[in-house]
Amino acid sequence: MPSLIIGSDHAGYSLKEAVKPLLTELGYDIEDAGPFDEASVDYPDFGNHVSRMVATGERDCGILICGTGLGMSMVANRYPEIRAALCNDLFSAIMSRRHNDANILVMGGRVIGDALANEIVRAWATTPFEGGRHADRLEKFGSCRGADPKTV
Ligand code: RB5
């Protein structure tokens, strides 16, 4: 059973709750990193925790939700092992798996509604990575690490 960790901030809390039943239906072993109510919190705290759990391999993949999805994706993509994809539409969700092998799905709780979010989660969870030339491109991400912007 694949393992998944989901986290949000206050602006993503309601959407986090709305997609959890589908994750169970899809067969994931889910860990909810919180928050557990709508009290104001700082998204980097939850984004860091979820990203670390996926980066270290303690969880296979993750979902992060904040108001726009922007802050969470910025936090998650600071980890070299993370490929976080902000997907507020279905096409991006499918392509983020096929071509980018995204290991964290990010959504904006103030951008999309529950029904679309569930469709996005279903598509993301069931679409395989195509590998091949896309894997070669992911290999090149390593050359971005610590790159000097003046010389690349
Ligand atoms: C919280 O107000 C909001 O800034 C946060 O949820 C997120 O959208 C940040 O990128």
C-alpha cells in the first residue's frame, strides 16, 4: 500500500478534509500532518514537515494545500529530492505525473473547489510516469543545485 502524507495551512484546511476520503478509497496509507482546525498557522511549518517526510523516504508521496498553492510549492521545491507540482487544473495534474514524476501534489484551497480537487487528486494518483526522455531530463535537475546564476 503506497504511503502518503497530506498537510495544509488554515487556508487549505477545508480542501484537505475534502480530499481525504478519496485518498482512502484510492488505497493510500495516509498520514495527516495537520492542521486540525482553521486557526491561523504558517504554511512553511507544514510544508517543511511534509517535504522532509517525502524527501527522506518515510512517505512515498505527499499533498500540500495552502490558499493559492504558491507558498507551499516554493517551500517544497527547496528540497532537492522533491518535485512539487502546483496543479489547479486537471491537465497539469496528469502531465506532472507523466512528464515530471511529481512526488508532491500542491493545490490552492482558495482557487479550486472540492469537486475539481478530487478529480485532480484522482488523476494525479492514477497516472504513471512515462520515464524515457523525461527521466533523462529529471536527471539534469541535479545540475541546477548550487548553480551560480552568473555563470549558467
Ligand atoms: C495565507 O493567508 C496564504 O498566504 C497562504 O495560504 C498561501 O496562499 C501562501 O502562498
